Amino acid sequence: MRFDVITIFPEVLREYFNSSILGRARKGGLVEVNLHNLRDFAEDKHKKVDDKPFGGGPGMVLKIEPIVNTIGSILSSKLKIQSSKLRKTKIIIFSPGGKQFNKKLARDWAKKYDNIIMICGRYEGIDARIKKIIPALGVSVEEVSIGPYILTGGELPAAVVADSVSRQIPGVLGKEESLEEERYVSGYPLYTKPDIFEFKGKKYSIPKILKSGDHKKIEEWRKKRAKFF
């Protein structure tokens, strides 16, 4: 799986993608992540990527030219994909009003696509014409939100999507049993050593069932306390 992230703050994401499970997946060749600085594709000498919105109003809007230029660069010089393979590429625009991202989307995208390009909005958003231009390139596009709230930019959503989708790729987690999404339950309480923890004169113990050795009863206990999502 290849992720291309279009952003004006690539440094925000660089360390995250180099760390932990995603970092190991990149080193192992299971996941590829490329950060594209939108300013590198601006057409004026000042590398300006935003401007005031038509019709007035507060804030600034990301300009369409550098976004189109960046996408064009990714599709041509970076991916070098033929038109027949564009079906394996998906472009995501992060927006508070977009489709709610969930584990089903993560699983579906991991199976259906080889390349996911994510556009990180900033300020008041991006020029809406991009949603009409992308399909003209023969690429699937979708507006996506990671939750019912507003963020200052799309960098955090890009990290969330890349992380969640990558977990669905065989080998990324190392052991298949580590993939919580494949278990019938998830979200149950977890405990580790010590079995008794004392704090301010009070002892906090783990549930006795977890030390019983009766795996069937432990599974039943976990299932009753699990959160399904």
C-alpha cells in the first residue's frame, strides 16, 4: 500500500510515520508513505497556496492550482501508473462534512486500493472545484471525516486513515492475532502485572477470573464487557 499525503506542514507527520508499527512496516516494504509539500507546487515566486474566498467571509482558502499540480506529479512521475490501474488509486479530501471514516472503510480500502492520496485541507478549506477535476483524471475521490468535530487541518485525519488502513495489510502487525478488528470482541478491560497495585493506602486488584486459568470463562467474561464497533 502506498500513501501520498498532500500538506503544507509535512513536518507534522514525518516523525509519526517513521515511528512504531508504521515505521517498521515502511522499513519492511509493506507500506510506503510519501509527504508532498503543497508549497513546492505553487505557481508564483512567493509559493503562495491560499487566497481570500470569493464572495467574502473570514479566513483563507487553499488554491486549486498547486493541488492539481501536486496530484498530477504524483500520478505521473511518482506512481507512473497507467490509466487501467487508476481504479486502484483513491483520492481522499478531508472535510468535516465528509463521509464518516470507520473500520469497514479501512478494511475495504486496504483490499481495493494500492494507492491512497490524501489532501489535507487548512484554514477554511480548499477550492471546491477540485472535486470535479479529480474524476476527470479517472481517479476515485471521496470526502471523508474522522469525527463530528472540526480540526485545524487534515494532517491528523491523514495519520488516522493511514494507520487504520495499514493495520489491515497482512504482515504489518506481525501476528494476525494482534489484529483486534478480526476478533469477535474488542474494547474489554485489560490488566497486566502487578496483580495487586497499592495507591494511597488502597489496594487495586485484577479480576480473579483472569488468573483462574479457565480460558473459556475468561472469554465469556471478556465478551460480556466488550464494546462492539
